[in-house]
Amino acid sequence: MDRDRLRRLLRQVRSGAIDEAGALEQLLGDHVETLEFATLDLHRAMRRGFPEVVYGPGKTPEQIVAIVDGLQAAGQTVLVTRVGAEAHARVVERHPAAEYHAAARAIVLRRRGRRSPGRPGIVVVAAGTSDVGVAEEAALTAELMGNRAERIYDVGVAGLHRLLAHRETLLGARVIVAVAGMEGALPSVIAGLTDCPVIGVPTSVGYGTGAGGRAALLAMLNSCAGGLTVVNVDNGFGAGFAAALVNRPPRRRPQGRG
């Protein structure tokens, strides 16, 4: 169940095409699907605007295929993160339309239908080429949630003039995802140059004292630039999801009765 299907169901109730008991049965029946090793949350798209996402590490290819089967059968877009081409090969045997995004290390199986061009407003910036994998995970997530993600890569603070060449694009953004390893300075710089929310993503790129991204994480958390929010190390998915929520159009809320 997602918001489009819920709207159709409500229209059917209003028109009399289905009664309240039938509508309730559909809502309760679509709530979860229980597998031997997983419980699929089929209402997450309705609550959060995007279906449950499958985190690939720790799951066998057979488990990933079974989860994809369940989500696809429920009519949902499927995103599997942090997987290799081997997992995609197993999925594509059952779902030929499944895509593999090598840079983001993600499998995507889209709902049938015409793709929209996406809402503008999200810019994803990577400090170095080594950060691009995490940046692509963020951009892909935002795009699957109905956005157009503009990418600016390899513009870290070691050559600040590279970033400033894109100042017009940065100033036109509604939300920026800034991905950086090493000393993690790029999000602070961007937050000081722009007037929109900035989501910092520390990566595990760096030498020994980078401590697997913890140095970049602490640097971003200690930024003096206002409006900078930070996700966990290498969490491109979380940053892309948050950016999509920031960029979505305002919803009309039900009017209370006074």
C-alpha cells in the first residue's frame, strides 16, 4: 500500500464501488508479509513516502531474491543497497527489469509506469573521486523518491576554486548533500556559502588517523556553520532520503473542526 493506492481506495469508498469492510480488509491485508527470515513492512511507503529499503550486507542472495519478490508483488519500487554484481545476477534471473547501479552498489526494480523527470532542488557534492560511491547512493535514493539530483564531483577543499566554479548551482539548491572523507571539511565550507539545508556525509576514505571516517564525522559534528546536519559514516542512503524529504512539496493537512 502506498499513498496513490490509498487515494484510489478512498475514492472507491466515496463512490460506493467498495464498502467500508472491503476497504478495511485491503488495508489490513497489505500491512505486512511474513517470510521465514524477514517481515516486510508494506505500509512504509504510505507512512514515509518510499517503500522499505533492503540493506544487502549480511543477507544471502536467496534471501535478497525472496525479499525482492515480496516487495515487487506488492507493487512497490525495490531498492537493495550495498550489494555486488553477483546479487544482481541472482535477482535479474527472476526479475529481468532489475537494474544494477555499480557506482552506488545498488539494485533497483522500479514500479511499472512512466518515469517522471523529477523535482529539481537537490545537489549532491563529493569532495573526491573516492567519495563518489557514497555520493551515488545518495543521488540514486533521492531520484527514486521523485527528485532530480544534480551532481558535482571532485571539488574538495584541497582545490577550493573547483567548488567556487559551481557557486551558481549551489545557490540554486533547496538542499545539498555534501560527501567528504579525509578531514571532512567540505560540508562546513558549503554550509557557509549557501542558504539552504546541508546534509554532511562523512566517508571512510582517508589515511590511518582518519580512523575509518570517524575523524571526518567528528569534524562535521563540530562545524561552526549553521544549518549543517550530519548522518553516519558512509550513509549515502540516509542522506539521500533526508534530502528527498526536505525537497518534497508541502502537503495539505486535514482541516480540524473548531
